[in-house]
Amino acid sequence: MTIRARAALLLAPLLVLTACAAPAASPTMAPATQAPATQAPMTEAPMTEAPMTEAPMTETPATSTPAAEPDGHLARILEADTIIAFTDPAYPPQSFLNEETGDYEGFDIDVTLEIAERLGVSNVEFTTPSFDLVVAGNWADRFDMAVGSVTITEPRREVLDFTQPYYFTPAQLATHPDAGITDIAGFAGETICVGEATTYLDWLEGTLQLPAEAGEVADPPEGVVSTTLPTDLDCATAWQSGRFEFNGWLTAQPTAQAAIDEAFPVVLVGDPVFFEPLAVVFDGSVEDNDSLVAEVDRILGEMHADGTLTELSEKWYDGLDLTSQ
């Protein structure tokens, strides 16, 4: 089933959760080895887990009026005029590295840049640790926030602070053309590939705990086996390279459809198995994060109300608005 047929089923926004957080330090930046972006130069600073790049805003940001006097983590970000944000470099159309320009692009990237502009912050530094490190919490001041299509789940609420959802996606099963699987029951006893530490892995293992507002969650096929690769798209890339040690792939429906559009050997199977409310997240172990979480949540509310999120969704998802029910 195509994403166009499922977009109308998406969930309504959830309530905001806020918690406390600790200072994040801006690293010293070094010149990037990649080709500079056409709109702005990028810089790179070493991290233990992944490189970091800096992309100045394309326009002079207009300082928004915060809901309360900035303090704590938010005040430090505003003073430094820089925010450090997680991104996934291989998760199109949400986020990906444009190898020709050296820039990160995608829906999540544009949302990150818009949040920074409305905060009144001129510079965004993107860093790319693995997704499992993001959802584990305890970021050790390596980045300030993650606009990385992170699903709100009950276990994650124990270590992360969530805003309201900024968009919603169906979780979609897919296969390759030679597998002969035509419905969800056909995955019984099969191996299904997912990204590491994702809600897709939780669903296959029977441990997924979405908020009650997320709605009905289908049961995994009987006897299904999971296997993981670093990111969702790696599963489809394996098929494209001739590796068929698994016959299933579970990912966000837009990601599966984007793979099909790029001529990957992917076929969608059945209805979505659950729907994901996706939010901006912060490290719950930080002790002075309240005003930052509240301000980003306020900005997302503005972006919903003024149509900015809808416009960005339609830009990256073939005219579809994934930001509302």
C-alpha cells in the first residue's frame, strides 16, 4: 500500500513532556574535508563516535520572543549563538548527506534549521553518532538536541525529554521482488531487517510500548526473526548489492517509498503495522533543560500553526502533509 493511501490515518499530536538537562559544550571546529555547501561553508570537528559538521544558517535568523526568560541550557546556547544537533547521514528523505555539496539535506534537516532560526541562533552544527546512542540518553554534552525522527515510547521517556510530535509516519513492511511474499502473514518464520535500536526492532521483538494515543499496533508475524544494520536504508542497500540473507524490511513508509523511487529492489507489503508520533528529543539527564525543551516545543507549535511544517512535509514527501491527522 502506498504512503498516499495511508497518510490520512496518521496520529494527532501528543502532549509535551519536559524534564531537566545539563550544559552542552560547543566543540572547537576544524575545517571540513568535504566540499563546501553551495549556501554556506561547513566545518568539521572530531568526535569519538562520528564527525561533526557546521552549517551556518542560509538567512539571518529572526530572533523569536521566548515564552519565558531564557536560562540554563537555553541561555548557554543563545550566548554561544550555536546549537549542536544530531542527524542521521543516511536516512532519506528525512536526512542525508549530499555528497556533491557536502551539505546535509532532508525534512529533519530543514526542521532543525527552522528551529534554530526561530530560537535566534545563527549556527547549527550537525553531528552523526549512531541512533542507538541517541535513544540511550546520557549524551555527555556532545549535542543539544536531536531532530531525528525519534518515536515517542514509554521506555524512552525514562531517559529522554520529548516535545510534541512534529510529524507522524506509518511503519511499513517491505520485501524484495524475488521473495514471493504478498501479505504480512507471508513473513512468518522469515528474517526481517531493521535499523539498530529502532521502534521497528522493538515491534519485531514484542517489546514496543507506544503511548496510548498512538492507536492500534499489529502483532508481528509468527516466528519472525530480526536482524539489524546501522540504519534503515542499509537493509534496502543490501538487496541492491545482491545480498538476500533476509526477505523482509521494516521501516518508515516514506523511507521505503523513497527507496522504490530510487529503483531499489523493494516492494511494499500489506498495511502499516503501527503509526509513529515523532518528536524532537533532549537528554533527560541534563539538569537545567526545562526552558530549552519548553521553547522548542513552543516553536514547533508555531510551525504547526503557521503552516511551516506542512510546507516542509509537502516539499520532502511528494506533496503529502505528514504533520497532521
